[in-house]
Amino acid sequence: MKRILLSVICALCMAPQVMAQELSALARVDPVASTIQDGWWGRTDLSLYLSQGVPFRVFTLDNPARLVVDFREVDFSGVTSSDLLPEAGRIEAVRFGAFQPGWSRLVADLSGPMLPSEIGMPVDPNTGRARLEITLKTASPEEYATASRAPEDPNWTPAFLTAPEPEPKPDQGFTVVLDPGHGGVDPGAERDGVTEKQLILSFARTLADELRRAGVNVVLTRDEDTFVALETRVSIAHQNRADIFISLHADILRQGGAKGATVYTLSEEAADAATMQLVARHDRSAILTGTDLSGSDDQVAEILLDFVRLETGPRSAALAKALAQGMKEAGGPMNRRPLREAGFSVLKSADIPSVLVELGFLSSERDLDNLRDPVWRQGMAQGITQSVLIWRDEDAARAALVRQ
């Protein structure tokens, strides 16, 4: 705790020096000067060069081991993880970006237990430029576990866990909640300077426009580059009384040469190793918040929810089939097995038909080119829109027959 408080105090003490520089609203990262380097005797140094000093806090989390730095506020636009970490070492991966209003976050995945031994942010008195310096040193598992926890701060409001209140609509009609995957501190898949979170948000906006032109009410779980927790995405669907929930992604899978669009429905068991890998990648945003979702479901509640899913499951399967057909007719291309099942957390709403659409894989050159092409995105959005309208009408007809 002393280490955490010291980092914040050091940052706040810099404020008088920096004020005279007429600071912009955001500190910007200089990726060229910034470095992450492993040294001798279990030492790793992280240096992040910023356009100005900002308040910050540093802490570590366990299971898995992570170093977390929260800033108020840093703009990581144009910076990729490979800029800061060209090669994995004791720090295996880094993620960064907007975390909640007014705050940014950097998360470094550690190969083993390491704790900060030195933390500072010296500021150049002439230019106002700053350098965050963190030295990590190898620690025992016991030392790491004792020191690692999220700080308890009564002023820290987890906005990413709060679903915004929907605007009251007396007759909102048929509502689709679109869920652009990842966002903010969670970039998703990355390749050639392109991030999944950017491509998918762009597509989600295109799809939302198409659906609205067709008379469908659309809600996006995020409409900008912000972090939204997994459980919040589902809460947004419930608060807006969604008729269907569509989560959108474009991941990377090296094994098996994965390519083409795939539509997933909920299953507690992943069908194959590749699907298990996807589930782990999509659900990793839980560890960005220090949240443990495992074992959180009440057993009795789960039994009741299973009864609800007896109706919702077939409706989700019908939606997935309609979407796969519409996407194929729009030109696809589709995966050789376009309909699959997996235990994605965002699909666990018991009462809302939910699917997860992998529009393609950034690991496929063809899919990446398609996702970058606005003409392809427009055509795919039109295909999905037609599928949603077909499913809506067929689902309404089936419901009428059931009532009879």
C-alpha cells in the first residue's frame, strides 16, 4: 500500500511544475523513446515517455501476474503493443488505452512474480515532458501474492461496470443490441498496425446505420474507443430490453489457417482446441479489471436459468443459421464450419437470443483485406440486416403458433 500511495503522491507533487506549460487535456505517448528492457539479476525496466506529467498509480494483480498502471489521463492513439514491446521477455505482453472516463490503463502480463522496486515520473522543468520509470525485480510467489491486489479507493468509480440508463421509449419496437468487441485498454487482436477494436467498431457503426434504415431500434454497447466489462455488455442488453444481442469480433487464430466468418451460439463446452483458444482471448477482458468470473453463478439460479434457455437456445440457433445464410449470400466468405458453439461470457444471457459473429480472422490476409474494405463492410452489413429482418418475422410467426 505504501508503494501505491507513494506513486500517486509523486505524481501529484509534479503538478505545480507542469502547470506553467499550458498543458493539453491529454498526455501523449512517445513510442520511439519508450522502452521495456530486461536486465541482469531478474531486473526489468519500463520507461514510458509522455508529453506531460500526469497523476498515476501502480499496483500488481495475481492469477495471472500483471503490472497495472492507471493514468489520469494518457492518449495512446497510434501506439501499438509492438512499439513498446518488440519482443516478449519477463514482460510477455502489454495492453493499454482508455479505461473509464478520465482514466487510461496500461496492463503488462508478467512471465512470473515481479514487484516494483523503484517508481517515479521525473518532469523536465523546461519542456514539461515526463518519463514514467518503473523497475521490476523478481519476487517469491509468497511475496508477490501478499503485495498484489487492487487498491481500495473510495474515489474510484468503476464506470466500466455500470450500464448507462436507457432513454425511455414508450414503443421502442424491435431492438437489436450490437456489441463491438474489446475497446479502450483491450485492443483485441492486432496485426500490421490494425487493431480488432478499431475495425469492429467501424463495422458496428455501419451495421447500425443499415438496421436503423430498416426500421430497427439499435443500441451499441460502445460507440467509441472505451473499455466495457463483459458483464456490463449483457446488462446493457437487458436494460434496453433487447430482442436480440449480436457480439462482433475479428480475432487471430494461427492454428489451422482459420479464415472466413463464423457464428457462435452458447455452449458450456468448446467444440475444439481452436474454439477454446478463442473463448480465452475474448473473455480475457475480465482480468483487465481484476475480476474473477469463475464460480460466481449461484447453483440454484443456474438451474432456473437453464429452464429459460430451453426456449432461448433454439431461438439463438435459428438466429445464427439466418445470419450465416445472409452473410454467405452477401459474398462471405464463410468458414468451412460457419455454425459453432462455445462458452463465451457475453452469450450467457438466458432470456435474450444471443450470438457472437467472427466476421473473419486478422490472421488471414484475405479476411484482413475484406475488413479494411468499406465496400465489403457495407455489403456484409446489408446481408446481416436482411437476416435479422427474416429472423424477426419468422420468430414472431413461431411465437404465434406456440401460443395457439
